[in-house]
Amino acid sequence: MKKKLLYISTRYPYDNSFSGDRQRTIESINFFSKYYDVDLVCLGNKKNIQNAKFEKKIKTIIFEQNFKNKIFFSFFSILKNNPIQFGFFFSPKLKNYIQLNANKFDVIIFNTIRTCQYLPPNYSGVKYLDMIDLISSNYYQTYKKLNLINPFKYIYLYEYKKIFNFEKKIQNYFKKIFLVSKKDLKLASQFINSKKLIFLPMGINKVKNIFKYNKKNNKIIFIGNLKYLPNMHACLNFIKEILPILVDNDNKILFYIIGEINFIDKVKINILTNKYKNNIKVLGKINNLEKYIKKSFCAICNTEIASGFQTKILTYMSYGIPSIVSRNTMVDKKIINRKNILSFKNNKQFINLILELKNNKTLADKISKNGIELMEKNFFWNKVFKNKFK
């Protein structure tokens, strides 16, 4: 008889939108279901509940959370001197369910640090935390980048302090803590026992090598959640500082932005794109990437804030698209380096590399081929999980 495992997430992972974090949750559940009877408990909305695609082997319970509750508990979280995100992802019903049922399970996996608020007292089983990113590092970098008059600067400062204090204590509660980047692993080892830390990178399911060099290819691709501030800043900076120069060089160049985006950010992009509105396509979240990234000649990850691992890089490489990234996003240089990806340190270099991939078939084919080989060798999910949980 299999032992029982409870997987706790603040998001319903089986919706139709592309997301590296959601895919990681699904792959984790799939892996552990080979060895345990897995129950998934998560937060969601009415749409998730109505359209839920329940896995046959996985018992899934979705606790509905509406926007009013998110705001109420976020405010309450501040009053309690806790991280705001703890309140934003809090559900009394979820907490009560875990308290009542925790001891039925041999293992509990907590997905991201915000689920730690659901830690059941007096639970005697094994507890793992898939922290994914060292969030305090991310928030501190974001705080430093924002302008003094931007109110979000002070929200990020508050969150950084609260999350960092929490991160220093979590080793007392978990057997193992997973992080996706070696850079975060090194930072975390300064205040968390390194014996408890496990490098568990992001992965891919399959390689879809759809890249074929053609000088007429005209798309530059950016994939990422635009509700995440570093991604939004990266796109705005590209539109303001890079795209005008590229379009002056070749007015057929298109910039495709793929990922969740809210109304306000769409307005921001529209304001900036008056002159270049025919060169920018904001697609929002989509299911099937393949048809949108055909005829692309490169993909970019120009984020200035680096924490964790940029899942978009794996996505680009798995499709065979030659990619260009900012130096600070290359968090594992022993694996991802200039043989399989191009990196830039300033705008001039960024522009030159884009144009070189547009016009140099030998370089584009080489980067594409090396990226595919890297994915096949190191990043299939079965290899990612191998030997981590003995």
C-alpha cells in the first residue's frame, strides 16, 4: 500500500495558460504520484472550479478565493506584521482543512514560501518546501530599481524585510528545501543549513525544434507573466530603447509579447507604441505557443532583476529559437553559456546581437543546435527529479 502525500499550492495548476511555475507543480505531482497516493489542495476561482481538469489518480480540492477576500486578508496581514502576500493567498477554509487532515499524510509538500502559513502544528510527518526562488533577493533588487516616487518601491521594501526574516526561520520546519538556481542556493546557504538545500531546476517535457533560419523571419519573442514587474519593465525598456533602432534598420521587425497582462499595463504599452503600433503584438496568455513563434529569428530575456531561474530561457531553447539574455539572468554559467545562448551587457551590444542573429545563418543555426542539445542532456523533467528524493 502506497504512503500518502499532500501537495499544497496557492494556484490551481491545471488551467490552460502557459506558465513555468504551473508546469513545475504538475511535474512534481506526476513524479510523486509514482510513489505516493497524492492529494492536491489549492486556491482557485469559480472558473477554475467549473472547468477543473481533475487527474484520475489525484484527489483535488480547490478552495475558492475571491478578490475581496484577498484585499481584506492582505490588509489584515499588515496589521499582524506579516508579509502582504501571505494575506493575499490566505484562505481560512484551506487552513482549517489542512489542520484537520494533515496527520492522514506521511509527507506534505509546500509549493512556494507563501504556503508556509498553512504549516500544521504538531505534524510528525516529512515536510518539504519547494521554495522555487529566493523571493527576498528578488524583492530587494526590485526595490532598488524603482524610483523614489513609485509607491511600489516601499511595498517591495516592506515585503523584502518580512520575507527575509521568514526565510531565515524556515529551516526549522522542513526536511529539505528546493531552489531552482545555484545562485539562489549560494545566497540561501548564508542563513539556511546547506544540508537542507537541494538544487531542483526547472525542466521541460519535450523538445519542439521548430526553428528554421530564413532571412525573412521577422519576429522577436518575449514570453513571461507581465503582471510580474521585472517582466513588464523589460518589455517597456525594449519598446522604448531597443525597438526604435531595430525598426529604423528594418521596418518589418515585429516584437511579440506572450504572457498574462492586466488592463493598465496594456494601456502603458499602447501609449508607448503609437509610432510602432504595427511592430508590436501583445498576445496575452495563450495555450499553444508554436503557431506564434514560427517565423521568429530570436527570443529575448532582457530582465534587469535576476532571481531564481528564468523559465522562459528553457522554453526558448526547447523550441530551438536562438536566444539573447542579459548577463545577470545567466544564473548557471557552467550549463547555460555563450555556446548555447548569447548575452549582452549594454543596449548597443544587445542591438548588435539581435541584428547578427537576423542576418547570420551560421551563428543562428549554431546557437539553436547547441541549445537543443543542452535541453536534451540536462533538462528533461525525469532527469531533473532523478536521485533527489532517496
